[in-house]
Amino acid sequence: METTTLSVRVDAVHDEASDIRSFSVSRIDGLPFDRYEPGAHIDVTSPAGVTRQYSLCGDPARHDVHTFAVKRETQSRGGSRSLHDDVKVGNELTIGAPRNLFQLCPDAGDHVLIAAGIGITPLLSMAYQLVRQHAPFILHYFARSEQHAAFLPLLSSAPFAGHVQFHFGVERDKLDAVLSSCIADVREGTHLYTCGPAPFMDRVVEIGSTRLSEDAVHLERFAAPVAAGNVESGLDTFEVRIASSGVTVRVDVSTSIVDALAEIGIEVETSCGEGICGTCMVDVASGEPEHRDHCLSKAERASGKVICCCVSRSKSAVLVLDL
């Protein structure tokens, strides 16, 4: 599968909050970027050669620039640290085309956006679009303090100020009560979107599900959650068949579907390798996938029609992929 990458120039670098820096880039060839929907993310390859996914947080209506923000992670394997330490205005980077598994629902009557920390990034792009559409929405932003809240001046001024509520320094034992108050007055037809640390999102989802239907709660993960030890058990060994050619390959317990396909010359594009970015999604023609990803919606999982090949496996002896 062909990988789409672009060479871009860094036009601006800004410190948005403690350990959070934004980067604005434009295409080296001078052409505009393709249109994307808010909530999209891109692959960014740092000077250290590490590729990671970052949400686009600029105005989706602007095609001359892509903006993304990066939090310096203390346990970084080189990606965030290199972008913070090695990238200056005028440098060149390689990025991928936008992908989106976190879209605004076009049928929603109202939108509630709940972000924590760096999780503001995809929700900021949503806010740009909702303002432009004159759509009703509110954005709740949780951060340890004002110094840890990215894009604070932007969110505190027009056109966002009237839609944003800040929650600084909320203690853990009070979080559920505050989150409950955030959705206390939601109307029928409201959709909820959340992004931030996994424990925070888990609380938002659980509390949101008491007021909204399951398909009205949406989230975006930056990293795969730590396994709880109860991973759904598929087959240790199964076969993957290619629908177009009938060629089959055996996938054993220590091999991913991506690696098994590579052995027979079929390259499936991957990026995160953790089932969070959706790059390796492939349609399923027949068979029963065992989903281990963290990016497919519950409806997509229930349909059995798509699989993330980097981490997921099969419950059936033969899994036929539409390749």
C-alpha cells in the first residue's frame, strides 16, 4: 500500500503552555493542503526519525497551513523530545496525509466538547468549524493550572470565549461531580466528544453514557491503554486469505497480520503499531475479526467489516481480507 507523505517547511513555533509547543507548517512545493475534517490527525516524522501522530488543531478552513501541537513527554522515545529540541522555524519535516477517526456528527443537535491537557488539540479544530457553522456547542477545558492550558489566550477571546468554560486544578475526588455538571443540561440529540489522558476520558465516557446514548459519545486516544489482563481470546493460529487472489498466509501467535502479509509481498501501511491511529484498517470480506484496537467505533466492531491489522487477530480459522 502506497504511503502518502509531504515535505513541509516550519513557518512558526509557539510555546502554548508548559511543555506544549505548536508548529505551523506549509508545503515546500507551495501548493495548498487538501481539505480535511476537524478531528483529523497526521503522522509527523521528527528529526530523530521517529514518526508519531498529532492532531491538527488549526482552522480546517485554511488550506495554506497545518498546525499541530506537541507535549514534551518525560518518557518520550524521541518523538516529542526531538520536535521540542531540534525543530526551528525554517526547518523541513515530513508529514502524512490527514486521517480522521474522530469526526463531528453532522446530525447532532448540540455538541459538548470535553478536553484535558493536550487533548484540546482535536477539539480546537472542531470549535473552529462549529463557530463557522453557527452550531450550538460548549467546550469544557480541564488543566492543572492556567500555565498548563494550551491556547489559553485564543480560547479566552472571540469567537471562542462565549463557548468555553475552564476547569483548573480540579481534584481527582471531585472530578466526577464536575463532569456530571458539564452534561447536566444536555438536550436530546446532543453528541459528546472527549480527548485527554486515558483515565480522564474513561470518566467522561462513563458519566456521559448515563445521559447520552452509546453512539453519541466519541473519544480520541493518543496512546493505547495498558492491557488490563483480560484481552479477548482469539485463535493462536489462523489463516488470512486475500479476496482478490485467493492467496493465503498463516498467522501464528507471535506474528501480526501486518507482518504475515509482508511475508507474501503485501504491504499494509502502518504507523502507530498500537491500534490507535487507524492507518492499517482493512475491509473484511468474511470471517470474524477479534478486535484489539482502540480506534474503531463500537458500531464498526460490531459490523465485523473492518480490522486494524497491526494488533487485531481472528476468531475464525480463516479471515478473508478485501485486498
